[in-house]
Amino acid sequence: MLSECSNVKRPVIEVPSLQPAGSVPWETMQTVAEEQVVPDEVEAAGTQVGRRVILSMLGLGALGLLAGPRLQDAFASSVSSDFASLLPSGGRFRIYTVVGFLPERSKDAYRLTVTGMVERPLELNYEALTKMAPTSITADFQCVTGWRVPDVPWVGVRLADILDAAGVQPGGAALRFTSFDGVYTESLTMEQARRKDVIVAYSMEGGDISSPHGGPVRLYVAPMYGYKSIKWLDGIEVTAAVEPGYWELRGYDVDAWVGGSNRRSDAPTA
Amino acid sequence: MTWTRGSAGRTVGAMLRPPDEAGTPTTFGGSVVRFHGAERMLHWGIAALFGICMLTAAALYFDPFAALVGRRATVKTLHVYAGLAIPAVLVGMGIGRWGRPFRADAGRLNRWTKHDSRWLRRLGRDPFVPQGKFNAGQKLNASFTAGAIVLIVATGVVMRWFDPFPLWVRTGSTFVHDWTAFALLFTIAGHISYAFRDPDALRSMVNGTISREWAARHASLWRLPSEDDNSRT
């Protein structure tokens, strides 16, 4: 990267270039050039520095592979979050969407429907959700792609409470979640859904859930990888069997326990 | 930027043939082939693929961009295959008869002479340090880029087809992939800025030829191909 040709402004050979174009025969040029010419072939005798550079980089790469996780953590804790957000590092949320836009819906326009194998299909607005008994959870958020955000506080309603309000029919063994992005889906078994640390969340980090983070309402499945915590949640359907969600149809595990799935060994988040 | 001769409108076949000497505007002494057709196709092919990789990386990585572009599954696929295409183009354009000029240049870039050390000590500011076809800076840049491509492609493969790899390899790969790409972004920016500072050199990556005057001035140790022998560069 040092130079394409850095002596552009200070030409070696002034003499020929001062002559009117075309008036200096090529032989003259050659004579001037030959004064300092060692033929090109001397390069063949040079040391193979290029190869050494490449091999050194591979060595550094191997070191980085070994030390990477530790360096990453040290780096993330030593710089300000504003700066870190511009550099490759972990410890912060990354905004993933599977559609070509950022889904947005106001609290006023928000509706959550509960349908399928239930006694009483529900349509809950934002206010109705926030009036139900709140549950607070503070836990690490672990993405299956590797990043982890420590100690994220969430507030929401237990999914079990919403299911009880709707009344699950016999044979309702699983849940299918839809997003108002129109594409993303997720799934849980009934047993997983009834855990205490699975909530329909409407608050994160002490405030509303912003649109990039899946607001105004998203699912938060504390013990599982982030892809289970569907963003922009707008529909819960009780089904007889698990229907794999968006990323699960693309290779991720349906039962996404942190540290116990997707061939990852992260520390559990719940 | 005005081009005296552009590549626009030329067929691929014409690109692959050594450029003709006639009609190339030069001051005197004619021009020489600096980059053959296959080398230029390789260069611009990789440039385009690198551009795709960087844009898709931004869409996968930087939150404002990620939120704006979305379509994570598609962007990811595009990123992976554009990245894999880079070594494919390097190998495809570097093998066989048409790859000979590229292999010759790779050999030049690999070798380091006492002039290169002198050049580097003065950071190219000493006009009396003779250089071959490529100066010491270009040699280091080429080696760095080659090493970076190996690292990024290898770690990218681990990130994409992660199943057989233990977690620490996957985390380490992400770390190496991100930081190498980050460094490469800067060296490529440097490469482009130097190219724009020397329009003659940049033009030769488009039409292949450069004036003998330029060659004598900036690459005096480069054994120039003679008028009737364009096959060796």
C-alpha cells in the first residue's frame, strides 16, 4: 500500500522529458536508462520476502485464532461503546432483520393475537399487555453467531399467563409465532413456552423496546439463542406439533438451548 | 477522469489479446505492455468481487446499514459466494498459458532486492533508488493482500460451514476474519488513492500499456519487452 509509484513528482530522468515529444530517439532513452540498469532478472536472485510476509501473516492468523476470544473481550471492555460500535468487537447488540426494511409499528397500532387450538382467541393491545402482571428478567443475550450482551434487563408478561388467559385446548402441544415483518416465524414446545423465563417483552434496558430491537413487543426466551426471541411479535398460534421457524428451516436447531445446541458450548444464559 | 483509451466497448477476446502498440498515445519511444488482458480481467474481477464483499459486509455488520438493507439470508449468501469467487478468479486467471504474465508478475512481487530495502528506508522519497517493474511498497501490498485473502477465505469458510468446528475455532475465526478484513479495507483504500495519484499507471490497468518514458522513470530495472515481443512482460 505504500506507493503505486511515489517518485512521480521527482522524476529520475529529467533529460529526455525536457526534450520536445518525439524528438529524442529511443536509443537515447535506452542509454539513459541503461546507466543504472541491472536487468530485471536480478530480481530472481532477491530474497522471497513476499513469501515470508504471507507465511508470517498465516502465523499471525493462527495466533489470532487462539487468542482471539480473549483479545476480543479485553478490547470490548477497554474502549468506549461508541468507538467499539465502529470496530469489529463483541459485547453489543447487532441488528439483524431478514426482510428488506425495518418493521415499525406504534404502541397504539400494536395488536397481539392468540389463535389456534385455544378456548378463547385473544387480541391484546399494548395497554392490555402492560396491565398484566409484569415479570423482570436480567440475563445475558447470546446470539448463535457468537456475540453476547451481558446483563440485559427485560420486562414483560409471562407467556404462560397469556396462554392461560386464552385457555389451551387439549392436544395443543406447541406454539408458532409470527412477526409483523411478514416473514420471520418461530416455534416453541408447550413445555418450553410455560417456563418462567419466557416472556412477551415490552421493555428492555429500562425503556421501551425500540424498533431495531423488535419493539414495541417481542418474545424473550432467556435460556435459548437469540433467534428464538422473535422480534416484532404479532401472532401466537397454538398448534398440535412444532413447526420449525425461519432460521430452523435454514439449518439452526429447533431446541436452541444456549450451550446445548447448534454445536456451541457457550455458558448458559438462564 | 478522462481516459485516452478505455476498455468500454471492447470484447472479452480483445481484452485477452495483448494490446496493440499502434494508436496508443505516448510521448516518444512508444509504449510497452504493463498488464496483459488476463491480468487486467483478474484485477477488475477481483476489484468488483471485493466491492461486493465490502458492501454486503457493511449490510451484515453495521447496525444502521443492517437495518436499512435487511434481507439477511440473501445478503449473507451473496457475501459468502462473492468471497469464495475471489480465490477462484485468482486461480482461474493465473493458470494456463494466459496466466503466464500474472505468474511472472507474482514472481517479481515476491522477490526483494537491496534496492527495495533502500527504497523502503526512504519510503519512496529518494528518486535515485532504482526499482523494478514494481516498487517495494507495491511488493509489500501485494504480499499483504495475498496473505489476507488466504486468512479471510479460510476463516470465512469456518464461519459459514461451522458444524465440524469447535466453538473456540469459530470465535477465533470470526475475530481473525473481522480484523483482517478491517485492515484490508485500509490497504485497499491506500492502493486506490495511489492509483489516482498516477493516472498513467491507473490507465495501464485499463488498457494495458504504459509509455516507455514512464517505465524508464519509475521502473528503470524492469527489463522492458521489446517492440516485437509482447509475450514477455
